[in-house]
Amino acid sequence: MAWILGDGLFTEIKNIKLQPDGVQDRPAWAHSSDGDLSFKEAFEFTKPRGAVLPWFKKIWVSYIPPSRSWLLWKIIHGRLATDDNLRKVGIMITSCCSLCTYPSTMESTKHLFLECTYASAVWNWIDYVFNVRIQFYNLEDLLSTTSRMSAGSQVQDLCWAAIFNGFWTIWWSQNRIQFVTIPQAIKMITHLTSDAVKFSEGHMTNSVVDLSTIRYFGATTKPRKAPRIEKVCWDPPLNGWIKINSDGCSLSTPGPSGSGGIFHDHHGRLIGCFSNSLGITTSVFAGFHAVITALEIALDQLWVQIWLECDSLLVVMALEEKFKVPWRIINRWDSCIDRLSRIQFRFYIYREDNQCADVLSKKGDDYQGFYWWTATPDFLRASLGRDLLRLPYYRFS
Ligand SMILES: [Zn+2]
């Protein structure tokens, strides 16, 4: 058969795991993780999502009213009804900036929000209050202001809200709804910003600068809660048991991924460990792949007292039938579960307690295919030594 199909295709077909006896085959939608075709999946297939823009999450935030987010969205996309944009659609009007001390200047989005003396006064005030270097030469620089701040997240949210309200106030003043002087505009921005920050989930740092900035806006300070620190140590299994730690990792979703696992006896001695390159896939698939590979090895070795540890909550949920296993690996999963009835096992630990498996899964990216070691590989010595000496890791939550 290999002569007819060629080695590659023959090996691929040979490695396909069939469903256990009595389980019906079912069609799977290849573009979803669980194989189900939902309306959402069909929509995304016909109309793929566009690239996620870097400012997307910064504009649509809970503490900014949607009307102000909408205004900034229109400014960024050049859709605001300023005179330059109206001319682009054929409405030829005489243009003159109504806020400027130089009345001969034409009104454009760039002039109104960046170059106008009115806008400069607003941005300079925000610069002074937050002690952040606002660069208002182009919109991208202005939108990246908070990323240059070292203050706590509550003050960053305040600054971001003040920038939004700055745009809003400039546009509001330009529309001549009411003549607003610069001191009045600043008072209005302060009032709108202190209202907005009530909905912010940010926290202040223990700094006098943060405190005085928050007090300036009359907002309530939100100090960060003291972290709960837990000491986590790796433990060897009970006498006669085999302990498996497994982990999967992916550099992004989807991205280059790997899975890894390590087997110990009750003395803590290494029985073996594996690392597997998975190509481009998701962290969910990698997590399941690591557990399934570890279980298949244990089943092949006829080990019946297994203490299996992994840090994937989804694997635990899949065992409780609260999460659907990725369809690409479900046959192998069903086959393992079918044989697991004679095995005792325990699942789920903290990530900090799974360091060796984590190192092995990340190594999967360096190797091609499946690697098995029966002696400790050099790259694992530090983590394994730490586990065997029972040195603690600390978990902050
Ligand atoms: Zn102007």
C-alpha cells in the first residue's frame, strides 16, 4: 500500500486514530475547535474578521460613554464633518477655524485637534496635570500617551478619559453650541473626567503623585488589594504510583506550539520525559495533546496507578463533559477515556507547580516531531533539581 500511496500519505493514514468501538462517526466543521458549525462560525468563514487595530481596545472602554468613543472613531477614520472632509465629498464651503487666534486658517481635522492654539492649550493642560509628555503632532502619538506613563492604572484611566473629553470639548466648542473659553473648557474636561473614572477598574500605586492627581479630579482612590501569596512545592507520588506532569504551550492563538510531559516514580526519580512539536495550533489543542500523549504512554507501559497533573482547567472541564474536546484529537481522547476506567488519577494543579512540563512543552518548538528521553536532558536539570529539592515557588493572586 505504501508503494501506491507514497510514504508520507501512507504514514499519515496509518497514524489516524479511529473511534473506539460503538462510537458513531460524525461530520466536523474543520474551522472550529469543537467541530460544530454554528451561525457565528459560518459568518466568520464567509466574512473573515479584519485586522485588530492597536487602538481598538483603547477606544471602546467601559468608563468612556459610547458617544465620545464614536467621536474619536470618526476622527481616526477621517469621517468627522470638518470642512476638509466636507470638501472631499463635494460640499465646497468657505472654511475658517472658529477657535483659532489666526482666523485665516482653514478648518481641518488635523488643524482642529492638533495644530489649533485652542487644542494646544487643552493638550498642554493635560500634559501639566498628568506630568506626561503629550505629543500632539499626529493622532497616533496622542493615542499612545498612556503607554508612556509610569503611574498606576487608575491614573492612566483618568488621563485617557481626560484626552477623550479633550476631543469632545474641542468639537463641542467648535460647533458653537455655546461659546466656551479655554478656562471653561478645562473646567468642563475636569468635571467629565471625574465622572468617567467612577467606572474605571484601575488601581492607584502607593505614590503621592498618583494620590494628588486623583484628588485633583475629586475622584475616589482605589488602592490595589494586598496579594494573596501561596507557597507551592512539587511532591513525589505515593509508594507504587507514577506521577505525570504535562503541559502544552502556544506562542499565540494560533501559533507555533508544543506539548511536553515528565514521569516520576515515588522516589522522585525520572522515568522518562517527552517533548513534541505540534506546528501551528492553539494553546487549547496543545494542552489536550500533552495530556493525551502522557496517558497513551502510561497506558502502553501498563502503569495503572497514575497521578496525572496538568494546569489546564479546560481538560478538567472536558472530563466533566463541560467542555468539548478539539475535534482533531477527539478520537485519541475517547480512546484514552475508554481505557482509563482501570486507572486512578488526579488532575489539575497550579502553573507554578508544573515547571518541568512547561520547559518541555516550550522545547517542542526547538525540535521537530516527538522526542523521548530516559535520562535528564541538560535544559531540564535546573527545573528538575529544584523540584527534587522541594524548593518552593510562590503564587501571587
Ligand atoms: Zn484653529
